[in-house]
Amino acid sequence: LTRQMSRGRPGEVVVRVRDANNRERTLTVPRRNAYRAMLPAHERPAGTAVRVLSDGIAYADIERLTDTTIAAAFATLASARGVVLDLRGTLPVDDMRLLQHLATRSRALVGRVVQRSVTAPCLVSIREAAIECPDVRETRSWWRTADTAGVLTGRIVALIDERTSAEMERFALSLEQLSAVTFIGSASAGSLSWATPLSVPGQLTVGISTQEIRRADGGQVQRIGLTPVVDAKPTARGLRAGEDEVLTRAHQWLQQQLEPPRRRR
């Protein structure tokens, strides 16, 4: 919303929102381009892209990686017992460079792509279109392969939420099928398909999906998103304090999974 508002005229914008208790509030937000530069800092607490947390668990923010830092990043992660991958953002690199370090299966059916075929114009009213106009769809399988020679040996979890969309969401779906990853956070955006950009008044661009990506078994993921195994969401208190509560929950979950079971005497 902050990115869109900065394109308008200087002044203020009145926004009505609902909180977790369904109470409506009115916010007055100034239009300032400076807010766009501040946005990443609010969405992601300060810290390096790759770092070791504790107990042999490492963290990697995929959005901050570049083509020149991938090799060094995975060299740091190689010795970790557990790895937390942050997928809450955009994908800045080719995901094949990531999958060669993360995939434990060399080939997998990632999903199915459903696309409407181009047909002749159907000159009827909107009410008649559903009956008179043919809806021809084609479905193809989406297979992916990866080199598993240099895969990480540590247990992998991935953080997702509504910021996990487009290329990053397709990478997350591929990772789900090619590795033993556990998703933690909240549902992703559900916008996996490739979109065609359309310019509209107000210097805005709308992406229109021309395809639909489904799961390998045909299950719907478009508009629904990927569902985490462990549900974790940030709170207003944590955001004000600059804490990443979802990352903390993932760290705790990994510690519990990596701790050897206690023997009964």
C-alpha cells in the first residue's frame, strides 16, 4: 500500500482497516516517497543475510542474496544442523542456483499448468458467454530436475507469508516437491501463475493471470496459497519492538526437532 500511495499527489490518504478483533480503525497516512526506502527495514528486522543463530542452526534471507553471494552463503550453511530459509519476499536470483543446494530429489512433478486456449471471438452478451462461448483448456505437467550432489545435510524449514508470491512462491512449491522442507508462518499469496502486466489510469499496473498452476495431484493452490505446517504470525507488540517472532518460532521448532529424544530409565 505504501508503494502505491507514493505515486499519487502529495498530501494525505485516509485508510480504513480492520484489526484482528474485526474492529474498524481509520488511519491518516502522509504520501512520502521516503517511506518506500524505509519499508524493507520495517518488514525485515536488521541483520545480515546469512548468520548462525545458535545450537548449530543457521538463517538465510533469500531476498538479500545475489548472484555473487550465493556460493559464500551456502558455504556458511553447509555445516549447520538446521537451516531457516526466509522466503518472505521477492526472489532476486535464478532459483535453480538455490535448488542445487537444497533439492534432495533429482526430479519431481512440481505441479500442473492449466491454460485457456486461444479461440475465435465469441460475439455474445456477458450473460450468454458462459453457455455460448467454448472454454477450451489445456493442462500440462510441470516437471523440474535438480543436481543433488552438493545438497545441504541439515534439516530445512522455510518461512512464508503473504509476501511469498510470484517467483518466490513458485520456488517454494518446487522446494516442497524436491526436498524435505517444513513451512512455518502463514499462508502464501496464492499468486503463482505468470501474469501479463496491464497499465491502468493512475500510473498503476495490474497483473492478469493467463495460466493457473495447480499442485501435482491437481489440488488448487492459486488464490489459496501454500499452507504452513507450523502456524506463526507476528504481533503488533513484536513489530513495535523490532522482533521477528516467526523466525523465533522457527528457531524453537528446529531446536525441538534436532534435540535427541530422552531415554526413560
